Amino acid sequence: MNIRSEPLPDAELRGREMRLWVGNFPQRTSFVAVGGKNRLRRQAHLTTAGGAARALAVACGLNLNGVASMAFGVDQIVSIVMLLSSAYLMRKYWRFVWSLPMTLVVATIVTYLMLGTLFYDFRLSIFEPERFYQPYLCGVLIMAAVAGYTASLADESSYRRWLVFVRNVFVLSSLSVWASPLLYKYYVNLPDSAVEERMSGFFGNPNEAAMASLIAVTLLLVQPVRVFTIQVLLLCAGIGAIVLTFSKNGMSCLAVVLALFAARQLKGYTLLVVPILATLGLLIIQDAQGFIGPIIENPVLELNQEQKNRLFAIGNILSGQINEQTTTQRSVLWHVVIARAWDVFPLGSGIGSANNVIGGIIQKDQWLGVHNTFLMLWGEAGILPPLLLISALVTLILRSIRRRLIVVQVGLFILVADMMSYHGALTLRYHNLLFGLLIGATSLRVRRTRLERPEPSHSGFAR
């Protein structure tokens, strides 16, 4: 074997490093002293790209545009930061952006906008098509930027630091829910949740606050805090934040996520624990009012009737009872949009027609949307966009199962649940952040797997 060494030009800065030549293939090996290694890690941690990615995560995860709108009455004040950060990351990590799931997501958005505009009917939409271009295209840019940056993190420590940072951003979002009474005092534009006695923190919609808090709980379970006491306190705060939003979707998903992680932790005792938990869960679901009724009806909690109904509905939702009561009449809108979609199948009724379903249900002087992303895509742009989106999600879940990526599997469950409950999920910035993170994490693991494959042997090579 022909081996020779060559000192690196920056050897004095990096410590004792050598470039080894094995045959005709250069390989780098490091013998860096402890101090130099820590210094290099800090330098890598504070790169311009890392700063741009973290600025984007903060802006999206904390809903800073929404906070500025509610607190100061100024819209899109942080959009320039998100745009510049996303553009920089896209330029720097362009070759890491494109994977099959990312391509399918981009194709979903592009075909939706194109076909939805082509089928546009002013009689079925209260907005012009141009109103939808900016939020969806910005969403694509954010997802691609986050996916590219995440996929570029070759070493495990950089990926873990990035995941911890995103976790902390969402934890801060969940903590903001507890501060809602204080925040409402300083908001110049009070969200509807303040009137409905539901807490939403940095978000105008309590359902969005619930899903952001659910992401925080999930990331805490996947990447726990080192100090056990702090971990328990943050988990309790996240779970409590979801309950304080009184979001039926958030609380139902929380029950599923906790059950999944509990089963994962107790997998060694499956035959003993699973039947007991399954039986207990079925009993609670079948008679939710009997089990949690005494707690909810406790006068100390001072819950109004709407809040009680939302809590009681969780058992019905988990038992599969999807009706007008459990969906707050959203199922009526689903039937309207599905009927219209079949009338023009495989085409669509035009962009905007399912974002505000004219002839459906009026609430607060406006037509409600269909509250389902898949039905919105189908109803407005035909069958192709939802099929592309489903293909992207199926590709991600198959790759995550094959590589045992629990964060991607649970994250996809949250994304799908969000899409099933809101028609504009792909325009929500925390949703874009999580989607890009999951795509990038999957691409990173795929790339690592390919790099770890043994090289085929060649004649004349070292034997």
C-alpha cells in the first residue's frame, strides 16, 4: 500500500492534522488537541449559514410576523429576514436541497398555483388568485432552505445542535401560551382567542399555538434536556399549554403522541403493559364523560360550557366519531367541497373556492374555509396536487421507517394532523419549518447511508 503524508496549509490553526494518501485517494484524518477541537466546534456553530438558519427558525417558530402584527399593528415586519435567510441558505446549500420528497412538495405547490389559477372562477372565490402566490411561494422557499441546511450537516454533533435549537424555539412558543393573559394586555390587535377565553401566546389562532406546543413536546421527547428536573418541567409546561388552548385537534394528537412514546419506552414489556394500557384507553374513550367529567365539572377550574364541550369531545374524536359536533361543523364544509370536486373531476373549481366556501357556513361575517389541506388542493386545482403531496408524505414515511427515524415519523403525524384540520397549513411558517426539518433529516440519513456503503474492490488496489 502506497501511503504518504502531507501537512495541511492551515495545520497550525487546526492542530495536528495530516492528509493521508491511500493509493490515489486522499483522506483526511485529525489529531486535534482538545482546545483546538472545542474552538473549531464553536467556529462551526457560529458560521454565517448557521446564523441564517437559526434566524429563520426563530422567525418561523415564534411566529414573529404575527407577534408584530398583534403587538404593533405592523404586518410582515420580519418577512425580509426570512427572505434573506432563506435565499442565502438556498444559494449555499443548493445541492443538498433537492431530494425526491422536496421535489414532490415543490411540484405540489407549483401545480396547485398554476391549475388553481387556470380554473379560477370569480363566482366561487372572494379573492383574486394573486393573493395566494406570495404565502405559498415563500413557504416553498423556507422549506427548501431548512431542508438544504439540515441535509448539509454531515457530523452528528452539528445535527444535534441544530435539532436542540429548533426544540428550544418551539419550547419558547409553548411557554408563550402560559403568558397569554399578560400578552393580551399589550396587543393592540387582540386575537379572537382572547374573547373566546382560549390562550394562544404568540399566535392569533389557538389551534396553531396547540400544534406548535405539540412539536415542542415531541422534540423534548426525542431530544431531551440533560437536566431531568428541567426536562420534566418543560414537558409539563408543553402539555399544559396544549390544554390551555382547548384545541381539540391539539389535545387529540397529544394523546396519540404520548401513547406512541410510552409504547416505545415500554417495548420490552409489551406483552404485559400493552393489554393493560389498551383496555384502560378503551374504557376512557368509551366513557370519557364518566372518567374525566368530575374533573372538568369541578367549580375550582371555572370552565365555561364551550371549554367543557371541547374537552369532552376528545374522547369522541379518539373513538373515531367524526361528525358536526366533534369537528365544529367542519364536516359540513367537507361534504360541500367534495360534492363540488366530483362535479368537475378531475379538474378543480379554481383557487380560493375552498379557502372560503361560498354557500357553506358564515362565521364572523365571512365564509369559512374547508379546514382540510388535501380537500382544498383537490377542490381548487383538481386531483393532481393532492396526489403529489400524498406521494411526498408516503416517500418520507417509508424512508423514515427504513432508517428508524422516530422524529420524522412522529413529526409527519403532526404535519398530517395539521393538514387535516386547516386548509392553509402549507402557508403556516412553523409548519414550513417542521416540514423542511423532516425532509432534511431524512435526506441527511439517506446520504450518510450511501457514504457508509463499502467501496467495490478494484484490481491493482491495495489488497
